[in-house]
Amino acid sequence: MDWWPVVLVVLVAMGFTYTNGFHDAANAIATSVATRALTPRIALGLAAAMNLVGGFAGMRVAETIGADIIVVPLGAQGIVVCVGALGGAAAWNVLTWWRGLPSSSSHALVSGLAGAAVTAGATVQWRSILDKVVVPMLVSPVVGLVGGFLVMTAVLWLFRRAAPGPTARGFRYAQTVSAAAMAFGHGMQDASKTAGVVALALVASGHRSGTDDSIPWWVIALSAVVLSLGTYAGGWRIIRTLGRGIIHLDPPQGFAAEATAASILYVATATGAPVSTTHAITSAIAGVGATRSRKSVRWGMARQILVAWVLTVPGAGLAAALLVLALRPLA
């Protein structure tokens, strides 16, 4: 097969990656902006730079997406599956961004792959999805909620006798580090996921062996660059939701939430699990807020976010399926 079908997939993949960047910019910087630890543009620049660097450290996640979610059909049908999956996930990203809801780009992509594969009659590796996607998807928010609560409790105890003013200023500086760590983790996770789908297209087109789990370096590099550009564009609707819609954050809380979420991303990436940066930071923010009182968390907003999480799987899967049906005559 010629290279042009792969080029088509790369273009669609980079479109999805760009939407992923501005959709998930909030994950890395919302808390820092809300606490005024960083100005919005400095925060976005920091997040974009760390996304770029982090993209080169997430090869295990790329291998999971490229080998353990579906068995891509060979030929034009495989290209249609890849385009359908990416297009469906991108459409879901744009819809939830427009609504200001921090849904999961990661689970939109996995759902898109499954929906596209089922529609095309390709093999979906359900057991692998259960072990490597569904279980981490359910566990990571729980860890974020409990971890955020415990980290914030430790911060409150350690600084219980410190003067509030200097403590707040110190944590604003600390948030520069925690925001950078969060953005690095986002790059590890999300640049790699798109690279995994491009690797599937290379298999479908015959330019890569189906038994080769490695991801070409140029695919990772391109994904990392486009993700960082999308991040710099910023997703202000979702930034407002995460930064102010769940709790009113102060600098110590922002640091605790970012440190907790970044830790989740690092552990998940080390195991090759494609988890959601959105799930990690949102649950960590809720856990941090619960140290004040249960009423300090705006649970109504949290419920809206939960609904978006639940709808992501059928929504992105259905969008991908419809796109595959539309493109099937070309296969």
C-alpha cells in the first residue's frame, strides 16, 4: 500500500492530539491559575514545554494502545478503523470542551478504537481492555480522592503552626514544580496514545510488522510537538471548571492536588496503563477539598463531571462507529 493512507491517519491523529492538548490543558494548569501561583500564559507555556518533554517518556503506553486494544485489519479497512477511532474521539473532545466538561481524552480514544473495530468486524481484545484500561479507569479516581485527602491532611499537620502568609507564598512557588510534574505526566500519557494509533495504521498499510511492538521515534516526536501546541492554545472553558467549579483552591490545596495526580500518572505510565489525566486531577481536587468539610466540595459540579465520564465510552464509541460506516465504501 502507498504511503498516502498513512499520511491521512497521521493528519487525523494530529488533529485529535491538538484537541487533546487544548482540552486537557486544564489538567496541568487549572489549579496553578486558580490559586494565582502562575499567570495563565506562563502556566500554559510551562505546561506546553513539559508536555513536549514528557511525550518522549511514555513509550509503554504507546505500545499498549498499538498492540493490546484491537487487532487492526490489514489494508484499507484498517486505515478506516484508525481514522474512525481518531475522528470519533476528536468529535467527543470538541463536544465536551464546548460544554466545559473535563472528560477523558484517553477513554474517548480507547472507546473510539473499540467502536470502530466492532463496526468493521475486527477483533477487539476485551480482556486486555479490562485489565489495562477499565481497571485503572476505576481505580485511579479512587486513588486520587483518597490520595488527595491524605496528602492535604499531611500538609495541614506539617504546617499547622506556620504563619498563613509565608506558607501560602511558599506553596505558590512549590506549585510551579507540581504543575510542571503534572504536565510532564500528561505528556507521557497522551502524546503516547496517539502514537499508538499511528503505529496501528503502519501495520494496516504494511509498513510495519504486526509482531513489532516498537513505536517509531518520529511518531512520538510529532505527537509530542502537536500536543504541546494544543496545550499552549489552552482550553479556558475547562480550566474554569476545574480551577473554580469543584472547590475554591488555595496554594497548599493546589500543590497537594497536583502532586497526587502527577504521582498517579507516573505509576500508570510505568505499568503501561493508559489512564485519564482528567480523572486523576479532578478526583485529587475533590479529595483535597474534602479535608475542609464535605460541604466545601461542589458535589453538583462533580456529578456533572461524573456524567461526562460515564457518557464518554458510549459517546466516543458511537461517533467512531458512525464515521466507519460513512467511510466504509472507500475501503
